[in-house]
Amino acid sequence: MTLDGARLTDLYRHRFGDEQEARTELWQVLCHDFFQRWVAPTDTVLDVAAGHCEFANAIVAERRIALDLNPAVREHAGPGVEAVVGRSDAVPLADGEVDTAFVSNFFEHVDRDTILATLVELRRVLRPGGRLLILQPNIRFCARDYWQFFDHVTPVDDRALAEALAATGFELQHCIPRFLPYTTKGRLPATPALVRLYLRVPVAWRVLGAQSFLVATTTASTPTTPDPEPGEREEP
């Protein structure tokens, strides 16, 4: 059984409870102090698996699109944000329509085939030289807690993501293996002031960071969806 829109709504209501206002404030800081440097004010931005639209609502761009399988995305999209109900591997946008795409905490929820198909689809909707920003729990640094969430199905780390990007027509430009903590439900008080301070002290990322951040750009060639190999990726 898969989680449809209604079940996703119930699951995330249980998971985040009354934390949403605090999460919104945190994302405003993250976008203003960090992510905005990769997004131009004239960009068309696509927030993939947008959820509560924290990124789409906070980022500054000429056009903002929030895509999610859950119809509740329409309720969460703020003023000026286009809410689109759809799949990440079948984005209802034209080729090259997007300047920057953002994917946060999504790939752990889907299988490898969907990850690859999503990357190929994002490669299609991004303009030549367009950017893909990925914020992703890195199982290398959060293996103990990675499976605490019921809907996590695929272990992902920064090295595997780099391989997937290369296989689907992207060129990796920037990778921070350890960036943000794994979850805001940890012991540290996740206040906007603390997040702002954390972003200014990269040495803290190497201690507390358990999510990786990657920036990739589209390459000239048009990829085809590769067949994923079975089993775990072996490291040298």
C-alpha cells in the first residue's frame, strides 16, 4: 500500500503537530541567509515535493511553483506561489521552463527508480545551465535515526547522489556532505537566532551536520534514464 494524499496529510500532521509556525520561521532564515545566493530575483523556481511550501513561500523569485503529490499543497502555498498537484517524475511544465529547482528531504521517501526518473524529469524542465539544489539527509551521518520515520524507504548519501546526478545529465558544482542537523526535533533549540548563528559557523556543520547540500547544473547532453543496479553501492 502506498501513501496517498489523505494519508500523507495525516502522517505529517502527526509528525509535525503544532511545530509548523516555528518551521516556517526557520525556513525564512535558511532562505534569506543561505539558499537565496543560488536563486536570482528574476528566476522561475520549482519547489519539488514542496510539502508545506516553506521554501517556495520564503524564497525571492519572479515565479515560484510548488509541486507536490498531496493536494494539501494548495492550502500551504502562500501569495504568489503557484500550487501544482503532481508527481516528481511527471512534472507538468514545459522543457526548459525552470531556472532553479529545489528538492528537500524527498529522495529518502521513494525508491531508486523514482529518484532517477525525478532527476531526468528535472533535467528536462530546467533551462540549459539551470541549477538543481538538493538538501538531503545523509545516511553516513544519521544512520541511527534515519529509519525513525515510517515513510523512509531508501538510504541515500552524498556520494550516491553525486553518482545519480552524473548519470542523469547534471554536473555537480558544490557539495557540503555535512550541513544542517538531521531533524529540528533534536536537543538543540531550533530558534531563528540559533539557525542564523549556525549558518555563520561552518565548523559547527562538521560536528552537527547530518544533511548534505548539493548544487548541480544541467549539462549539454540529454540523458536517458539509467537502469539502477541492485544492492548497495560499494565504496572503495
